[in-house]
Amino acid sequence: MRFIITSFILLFSLSALLAQSKVHVKLCNNEVSTNDLKTVSCELTKEEILKCKELKVSDKDYIIQSYEFSFQTPYKTLVPEIKAKGSKFTEKMISQIKRYNPNKIWIEKVVLINPDGKTIRARSLIIDIIK
């Protein structure tokens, strides 16, 4: 009996995780590669990133509430994250991209609002910057 209850709880939890894992953010309406259940990735140029400056959700019924932005410089230095509300890059993010020429950007702790008004976490987006 315990096994059945435990299996049911595990299946229920796994189905909720998989349902959320389908929703992700992207930049420049680009295609992303699914790395695992927690991240997606893409490759963009610095110019493409500075042109777009706004995240999009893979499912148009969801809205981006907030996220954290951080990056790695060419010298492998991690720059502290910047918190943002909404989907647009802040002026600080844009100026740091221009100043430090990062080779990788992380969009993490993405909070989305679903059609029912509830918040969920989306997968993190890793952007490899191509030269």
C-alpha cells in the first residue's frame, strides 16, 4: 500500500515538473536547444542581443514577471546578477554587455505568470555569444 501511495505521489510530482519544463524563455525569437529539465541554450552575436533586448516566452499565454541576469567575461570572471522585472533588459544590463563583451549570459530564476494568474518557474536560458 505504501508503495502505491509513494508511486502515485512521485508520478504526480513528475508530471507537474514535466508540464512546467515545456515552457521556456528565449531571446530574439531564436531556436533554443534543450539541455536538460532545467536549462535551454542558444547562440547569438552581441549585436543580435543588443538589437532584441527583450525576452519572449515559448507559450504566448505566459507573461514574464521577473528574472536574474548574469554573465561571464572573456577572462572567465562572473559578474554579479542583476534582477529585472518584466521581459525587457534594463539599461544596466545593456551597458554591461557593451562594456564587458561577455562570452556567456545566464537568464535564471525566471518567474512566469500562467493564464490562471499563478506564478511558476521556467527553465534557465544560457546564451553563448558568438563572435
